[in-house]
Amino acid sequence: MRKIHHKKLHRESKMGVFVLVVLSILCILPLMMVVSASLTDERYIQEHGYSLLPMEPSLNTYRFLIANRGKMILRAMLLTVGVVVLGTIYSVTIVTCFAYSVTQKKEVFRFTRALSFMAWFATIFSGGVLPWYILCTQNYGLRNNIWALFIPYGMNAFNMFIIRGDFRRIPEEMFESAKLDGASHGQIFTRIAIPLARSSITTVALFEILTFWNDFYLPQWLITDSDYNTIQKLLYGMLSNVTALLKNSELSSVFAHMTLPTETAKMAVAVMAILPMMLLYPFALRYFVKGINVGGIKG
């Protein structure tokens, strides 16, 4: 019986590995095609279509984009990085404090149930985009400034529930023992709760980094000043006006020999938008796995 059970588990593990490999390939192939198209000459794509490997490699599209909007891209990239850093710190702090508050007993924090109800209610119901827009622009002054790019995303109920689950798995005896030793709520929160919930906090931080980097809605709704364009909005605007960019009188002679990069520009824009996250994620994933292992051992 044990051998049969072992063989069954072995077959199931092989099947699981096979499914993961297939899913990984399905995720990697579109990315390879996007990168390949961005490095392929525009004429080749118009004549032969897309391919997994770059045919007739050319950097003309990247030169075209950088020559037209190089300084703007750099400024938008730096602004986006600043928004990601500030927004992640801001949002993770709020979500972590909220999650810790709702895990406390009513005798300790009397607003525990009210906060829990507010989180659930906000998850199910929404006031709509128009009231939210009026509240942000007219009451909070979140328009054409850097605060408008991350403050509206401060509280995320889904992320709060993730961290709350880790806080609830911490034995109450640890908190009681710390109180008997004279520790304050702030010391318990920073020295006991946060280290033991490191895995979920790391996970939420990664979610927030991806959210702020890929966000297009806040710049689209709350930003009209080009000085506060993030990389996503800037690249979208460049993509929408690629024909007008090529007709720029100052650069028309430089790119006169090029075919209008209507297709390769789309792919180059996509690569420029995802490349920083592709470079960051392997390093972040190492800390993410480490946080999960620490949380699993201490949980």
C-alpha cells in the first residue's frame, strides 16, 4: 500500500511539474514575441508578420522614441519610481496598522468591529467613480500633484485581509507575555507582530509595487499637467501620437529612411514599460520566498 501511495504521489508531482512548465511557456512566449517585434525592422513585420526571434534586427524604433521623447521618458521614469517608493511605504503602513487594529479584542480597542465592518462594506459596495473623483479633486486637492498619484490607493481591503490572517495566527500568549513584561502596544506591534507577519507584508509590498508601477487610472483621471505624467501615461500618449512624432520637422530628415514604426513602436513601448519590473522582480522574489519561509517556521 505504501509503494502504491508513493507511486501515486510521484505521478501527481510529475503532472504538477508538467502543468507548471506548460503554463510558464504560455506566459513566456507572448513576452518573447513582444521583445522580438520591438527589435525587428518595421518593413519585415509589415511583410512577414511577427516571429519569436528578431528577424532583421534593428534598434531604429528605440532610437526614434528616445530621440523624440528621451528627456520626457527619463523624467517620467524617475517620477514613477518616486511614486512607487512613496506609495508602497504609505499603503503598506496604512494596511498593516489597519490589519493589526482589527485583530485586537474589543476590550483592547473598542473600534475593532467598526473597522472590520467598514473593510467588508467597502469591499462589497462602492460610491462610484464620479463621487470619488469629486471627493479627490474638490475636497482633498488631489489634482496635478504627486500626492494624487498614490494617496487614493492608500487602503486596500484585500491586502488588509492578507496581513490580518498572519496577525491572527500569532498566539495571543505572546502578546500577553509581552504586556506582563511592560511592553506597550507600539512595542508589541513593531517588535512582535510585524516580524512574525513578514511574509504577508512582503507579499502585499510586492502587490503595491506592481500596482503603482502599472497604474494608468490615477494619472488619467487626476493629472492634466504633463510635468506629472507617469511612464505609463507618457508611453500611451507617445503611442497614440506616433505619426505626429515622426512628422516633426526637426527630426524628419534623420528618420526619413525609416518606415513609419506603427507596429514596432507598440512593442517597444510595451518593453519600456515592463522592463524595470522584469529586472526588479527576480531580486524581490528572493526576499519574498525568504519571508514566506520565515513566516512558515515561526507560524
